[in-house]
Amino acid sequence: MRTAPRRISGYDAWRAAMFFPALEGLRGIAALLVVFHHTRSHWLWGWLEGWNGVTLFFVLSGFLITTLALREEDALGALRWRAFFVRRLFRIVPVYVVSLALYVVAVGVVGIAAGHRGSFFQAVPWYLSPFPEVPFFSRTHIVFSLAWSLGIEEKFYLLWPLLAFVLLRRRARGRLGLALALMFVLQIPIAFGSGGRALAPYSAILAGCVLAFLMHNRSSFARLSRVGSTPFFLGAAGLLVVVHGLTHVFNPTAPGFRVAAAWYYLPYSLAAALVVCALALRAGGSGWLESAPMRFVGRVSYPLYLTHPLGLAAAAMVVAPGGLATELVYLGVGIVLSLALAYGIHRAVEKPLIRSGKRLAGRVSERAPEPISVPGLAPASN
């Protein structure tokens, strides 16, 4: 019989926590939202507004990456930023390259999404560049355009550690202030033109970073720890559901589901950050997110996110469009195929390469144990 998660209420217990199982389940929800969004039966589940799952991913990513970096800084005296880059490289790039290769075969050889063949192959150079978001922000819909979020995250991973953990090493107030300022400033361009769409998503990642900074500080943690109570968690989850639902009412998107409203990211990201906070504290009522099925989906969420359109396309080839019952069968087949493909990539590519990245990062840390020194910036206490 499954027991309820043990709530984290004290700062020392929080710092001792090495893994946040409910956040793995939340990542699974984010991935499934995106899967539902890309099904052909949008008339059935379009109301879920599954594209919000990407924003949820962003908040989670900012929180986890910054929390790990802060703890490494405390444990070792500084973030081993070279090792950090190596780990991220091995975590992200192999699955991405394999997924893109599968799309090349599916579109170019099998003939899936034949109507998009020309635009897809024109976009492949962008997908192989540091700017895979360009096709998404410049055209309405292209196969593999969901890679746009990887372009956003990877540039963030490249710049944020150097800015927050090298330039502002151990300057808690400075980097919290910077994260807060950027979170708001990056929303300004989208209010004046479509070019801001490529900058606004960074605010969601920064919302997760801000939460990580606040939870790492003993005094602010004491206030946030209340979010780990059952009533606060239910309130935070309810707020996120409401904000999520309002995106269906106000529709802050341009053609192609590119966010076009300046008011979207901050409300959604802040509501998501409260939920992330509660789940990280293992709030009462969150145990179902720690269940084996939810954690499984979260564990394979990255390859699932990148390759689920292939699973859905395969399901569409064997299940012809029809009524409600038929579309439910199509959805079930599509999810099973998508999960199977994601699990195969997870076992064959993702896990082995993550292990290799960690081994190589360990050697990099041994060769370069100290970060770049920045004259004039002495370490400050947190």
C-alpha cells in the first residue's frame, strides 16, 4: 500500500533532499499536455490548451537547474561550470540528434507528413544550428518545429551559469535581483512587436530560477514552506488550473500557436512556480504525482516531447478518423506508441549518454576545479 509523501517543512530537511519525485510526475503532465495538443482530435481535447505544457517545462527547468547549481556552489565552493556544460551537452544533444534523424527518415523515406516535406528539409539546417527556434517563429507550422523550446533552453543554459554563478558568484541579492529584473524586462518587446516572441519565454525559466533562489535562502524558505501544506497546495493547483483555463478563453496566441500576448507568461509562470514549490516540499495531496506511472512518463518526457508526433502519425495510419469512440482508440494507440518510442530512446540513447556525460564532467572538474576569476567581485555570503 502506498504511503503519503512526507512533507518537507524545515530548511535543513529541504537542503538534505536530493530528489523531488513529484516534480518528475509534474514533468510527465507537462509532456502529456503537449501530446494531447498535437493529436488530430483537437475538437475533443483542444480545450486542454496543451501548448501550456511547454511553459510548465520552462518553469521546472529553471527551478531544477538553479537549485542544483546553488547546492553545488555550497558544497564545492563554486559551480564547476565547465562540467555543467558537459553534463547539459550529453543530456540534451544526443536525444535531439537521434530524434531529428528519425524525422528525416519518417518524412523523407516513409512519407509521413508528405505535405510538409519541402518546408521540413528547408528547416533542417536551422534545426542543426544553435537557433532551432527560427522556423517556429517565422512560419506557421513545420514538422519538428517543437524544437524551438530546445533553442530557448540551451541558450539559457549557456549564459545563465556564467552570469549568475561566475560573474555574480555567491552574490545572492545581485543574482536574485537580476533574475527578477530580466523576468519583467523580457516581456517588454512582445508588447510592441512579434519579434518579442523569441525573448518572452525566457521569463518562464527565470520564474523557476527566482523560486530556486528564494527556497535556497533560509529566511525566505521559512515563508515559502507554508506552501507545502495541503490547503496551500490545493490553492496553488487551483490557481494554475484557472490561469491555464483562461488561456482558452482569452487565446493569447498568434497563428501557429505562437504566444503573442505580453500578459501571458508572468501570470502562468508564477502560478506554475507556486505548484512547483508545493510539490518540491512534498505537499499533502501530491502523492499521486509520485506514483510509478506518472514518474515513468516524467522520466521519458524529453524523448516523448520530441518524438510523440511520430507515434501519433503512426496511430493515424492504422486508425481512420471517426467519432468519439474511434478517436479515443486513436489517442490510446498514439500514446502507447509514443511512450514506447520514447522509452526506447531513453534506454538506448538518453541514459547511457547521461552516464557518459557525468563521467566526462568528473574528469573536467578534476582538471579545472575553479571557475574563471572575475576581478573586483569578491564572494558574498548567501
